[in-house]
Amino acid sequence: MTARLFRIGAFAMPIVALVPWSPPVAGQVPPKASRTNRPYVPPRTPWGDPDLQGNYTNKYEQSTPLERPEEFVGRRLEDVTGAELAGVLEKREKQVLERPAGVGPFQFRDSLDVTKGSRAWLIVDPPDGRMPPMTSAAVRRIGSPNRSLDTGINGIVNQRQRTGGSFGDGPFDGQEDFTLWERCITRGLPGAMLPHILGNSYQIVQAPGVVAIRYELVHDARLIPLDGRPHLGAGIAQDMGDARGRWDHDTLVVETTNFNDRSAFRNANAATLRLVERFTRTAPDRIEWAVTVTDPATWTRPWTFAMPLTMNDREPVFEFACHEGNYAVPNILSAARTAERQTAAAPSPARPSTVR
């Protein structure tokens, strides 16, 4: 059995998936197409589109950093392969198992086999593997890059932590004092497909003129029209944005705009943020997913990261029962009101008498 333990602050709730455990199906062996240097030709749907359908995971990249680590300065992503990459992945697996309880460690060792990761870091453009500098306007709006705020457990959501949430000491005046993640609302885009310590299952379904993607974590879902319709008006914003898709040969290209400010990726300017995803099936069991982030109000140039999605029918999308949002948030707010009443009712400390 695979036991899933999910913790928000002082609240922990077990979520048990009634699915027998079995070894991951992904591996470090390159797809046959790449070994023969012939591009893989994906199967077609009955109506002639490239067939991307299936259950996928990217859990093997759970510890792959977005940016190039300093130890690889001056190296290209394609330079780190073979025994060197295997050593990097073994080190990351050790780090996963040694993390403090509740932050993705021992409990998830059966599923987070990061030794099956595919690369040393995720950013493929700029070539140096680093995010481009932020604009001066973005620094004034967001603040300078801060590793403690932009990575770790809070890095699984799109926004920089604007409030301490349940990880802090308050204030807890209303639900807005908690993150969208804690309230089980959304991880936004592309956060919904960034790997976490659990819930890294996705399902792609196709029909004539439309592609649908289901995300296990926070039960997000997207419908991507392929019929050439224009984007929604600028006055309509959505947490997952407004997606429009098209086929570029065998690659599904999805342009998404109209983001909501509260869930815009890495605190980008929602009005100017544009994401372009490319889904390319490179083998019978693999899709290469690449995302180009463009926001001239936040970064000085566009940048792109990529990772594989591995077909895995042994781990289909499972119900995400988010008890933190159902119980923890209202309980924390209730406790805060109780503490306020107790403070107000407490007698004032006696003042020392003054002898004249």
C-alpha cells in the first residue's frame, strides 16, 4: 500500500491510496528512437491528431533544480550525462531520504525514486541554465530574488510567499492570510505540473478539437481548444489562465494568457504573462514537456524549462482529499478568535502602588 502523508504547519492528515505498490516503469535507458537517431512517430487518434493520451508522471524529477547548480557553472545541460549524472541523482536521492519528517522524506521513498531523473537541471534557455535577471520594475514590485522564499515547500506553488500562512505565527484574520496551496484552491500554471512529494499523476485526454489535462494535486483541470478561437477578453482572468492549442507537426503547442494576479507564475505580472507549452511525444512511454515563460514586465528576456512526462498506468490520477483546506484553515481561524476573546477577557495586570 502507498501511504500518503501531507502536512501543513502543525496539521498532518494521512491520505491512503488503495493501490498496490509496484516498481516505477521509468528508467534511464534512452528511448529507442533516440538510439537510432530517427525521430519517433507517434500514433494517431481516429480523427488524425497525434495521440498523446494516457496517464503520466514526472515524479522522478522531484529533486531536479529549476536552475543550474553552481557546481556546474560553465557546463551545458547536455554535458552532464552517464556516470556523472548517475552520481548526481544518487546524491539527490540521499537528500530526499534525509529530509525532516513531513517535507518529503522517508514516507515517500517508495515513489520518489529520483535516481530515475533525466537531467541535472531544468532550464534549457538561456543556455547557462539560469533564469534571466528581473526587470527593475519587478524588483520594486516583488523584491529581489530570495532563495528562502522562492524554493522549498513554498516553491511548489506559483507565488512567492506573501504571508507566513500556517507555517508562521499569524495574524490569522481571514482566509486570505493563507496561501492558495493551503486553501487547496490551485497551484496555477505551470505549477500544476511541477513535481512535488506526492500527487505527481496527470491524465491527458483528447477529442476532436480539444485536449483535456487532469492534475492530481489540488484537483486542477484544463480544457484546451484547438479550433482557432481567440483568447478571452483582457478583462477576464483565471487561475489557470486561458489556453489555446494548435498542432505544429507532431507537437501540441499551447499558448496561455489571461492569468489571475493571485496565482501568476513566480509573481509575474498577470496582465503581461504568456506561457507557451510544447508537448512532444518522443517515445511510446514519454512526452517531453517544455514551457517558455514570457513577461517583459518581470524578466529581461523569455526563458524556457523542460522535463519528461513518463507514461505510468500503475499510478492513475487519484482523488486529492485536501483536508487542510476543509478543516485546518477554519480551525486555525477559530482558534485565533478564541485567543482574542481570552486576551480581551483577561484582567489587566495590577499596577504597583506609588508611596508618596
